[in-house]
Amino acid sequence: MDCCSHIHCHGHTLTRRQWMWSTVLSSVGAMLGGGVGPRGSTAAAQTAETASAALDVLRKSISVDVHTHGGTSGITSQAPPNDSLATGMRAGSLAVACLADVPDGPILGRNAAGVLGALRTPEPDQLYKYHLGRLDWVNEMVANHGLRRALSAADLEAAHTAGQPSIVGDVEGLDFLEGKLERLEEAHQRGVRHVQLVHYTPNDIGDFQTGVVTHKGLTAFGAEVIGACHRLGFVCDVAHATEDTVKQAVKVATKPLLLSHTALSESKAMGPTPLTGRQISRDHARAIAETGGAIGIWHFFPSLEKYVDGLKEMVDVVGVEHVCIGTDQQVAPGTLQDYAKWVHLVAAMLQGGFSPEEAGKIAGGNYMRIFRAAVG
């Protein structure tokens, strides 16, 4: 136990974790209680009770944002490594962030129609070198900015018990492989434990939702990559892949698959959105659930209440065991751009009718099941 693990307060010695929870509880009660009603009113009491229940869920279960870029000063920005991710996670009692570097970031942009995609073909090794630079950025975050790196389920459990924010190293799109599976092994050695097959750049793994269909699904190399993910110990993420790619991936997968950030097609909770090309059909969702996997719901909703409605839309299709939260937090506006609101989302889930057990599964338990099966 480190030298700062006990905090003295009014003659009592609190563990860091007890102090953290008591601090969060009082701040959450104040935030959730703001403008609700006079002190002691029924509405305020119910709000405080819900905040307390939400924190109880987060105490008992390891909560996970299954897909994030760490906010506006995170890994996809040009900001130097900083404390904001760890500070926000502590403020909202988020235990784990799957922090995704984006290898095709340097070549992405919006075309004349405003659609995000690759604007040019990358130079050989360009995306690989950029990816390695982002892994260096993560190393500095772990060394100096209040985060633990999790390489196993035991690491996640230990960090949660200690009240220390953790990251799972994640890569959004394996475009940097360029046909070289040894680069996947190198990513594992560098601490990555979660990888997404495709993103916005055509690659030799499979087709992606917003691109031109060139492979009619998953390629033979793509099947090899999935086998390597299982063998090395990665969570295999099929976000952005077409329905055909996903259904073919399901046939070769021997471990649960994750689809980390999306919403149900024609989501009423989202309403009109430019993201329809990234939503998924009921059959697409069920294919993931059949592997024992889960679908992460992003935060592009008008409010936290609508976010909860978006979770319910997917639960109605695949069941509560197969839904999780993948905010896709970055520079684009969403309802959970600040992790201080994480506990508010859990409170909104409870207010919206989810039981504490169900909220715990969606907020992290379902991802933990996949992580244990895939990574160990």
C-alpha cells in the first residue's frame, strides 16, 4: 500500500477509496440536487437517494466505457498528456476507459457532402508510425497522469478495489497492420488489449459501413486476424464493420465479439441524425449477442434520459446481458462529454427503470465478461 493510501480527517483514518466515495457522494448529491427543490423536499430526497443508489452500483461493479478517445484533450487531440482523463473518471466514479488510438487519423477528413472518411491513401508505414507515437502518448499518461494500465481482468479488479482509474489500451482500426500480423503481436506487447478491425479507411480485413463494399464482407486475412486476436488475448471489436462483415466474423469467432459504439437503426431516442450509416439493424445486433458479446451504445443523444432510452431500445432486441456503454467520447458533442457525469448516467438508468443489477451489467459487467473470456 502506498504512502498516501490513508487520509486523516477529523481524527479518523479513511482509506483513499472511502474518502473518494464520500467526496463523490456529496458532490453528486449537490449536482443532482441542483434546482430540484428546497432542501428536505420529496423530490430532492428522491434525487439524493438515486445518486446514492448509483454510487452503490459503481462500488459493487467495475464500470467501463468500452470505447473512448478521452475527451477533448485526449488521445485523438494534439494535446500533450494531461490529468483530465483521470480527474474526470474519479469525479464520476468511472473505473475503466477503453482508450482508443486511431491509426488512420492523419488521413481522415470530411468530403464535400460532410461525410467522414479517408481523404487520401496513406504512405507505406505512415499509419503504423502514427499508431506507435500514440502508444508512446499513452505510456506517458500511465507514467505521470494518474492512470493504471490494465493487462488482465485481475488488473481491473485490483484497480477498482484501490479506487484507481484504469485504461484498457485500444486501437480503432487495424489499418496499420498492412498485412503484417507481427504488428498485432507488437501491439499486445505494448499493452494493447482491445482492437477494432476496421474504421474509415479501406483495408485488407473487411468492409466498413460508410465505405464502398469491395470484399463482400470479411477477407481470408480478416479471418486470420480474428484468430490472432483470440490467440494473443485481445477483445475483438467489430464496430464500423458492415453487417455482412460482422455475420462472417461471427462464423469464425470462437470468443465473444464486441461492437463498441453504435445505436439501433432508426433509433427514436437519437432522432434525426447524420449517423444513420453507423447505426445497426436488429439482425446485426443479434449476431453479436449470439457470440456471448455485447453492443456498446454511444452518447450522441439529446439528453441523459434519451441516452437511457437508447440503451432500452437495444436491450429490447438483444437482452440486458448484451448491452454496454461505449460513449465514443472525443471532440464531437454528446451527452457524456465529461466523465464527471458518468454517475449521473447510472442514476438516469435507475430512474429510467433499470434495476441496480441491470445497471451494473450495462455499465461494465457485460464488458468484463467479454474481457475475461478474450483476455483472461
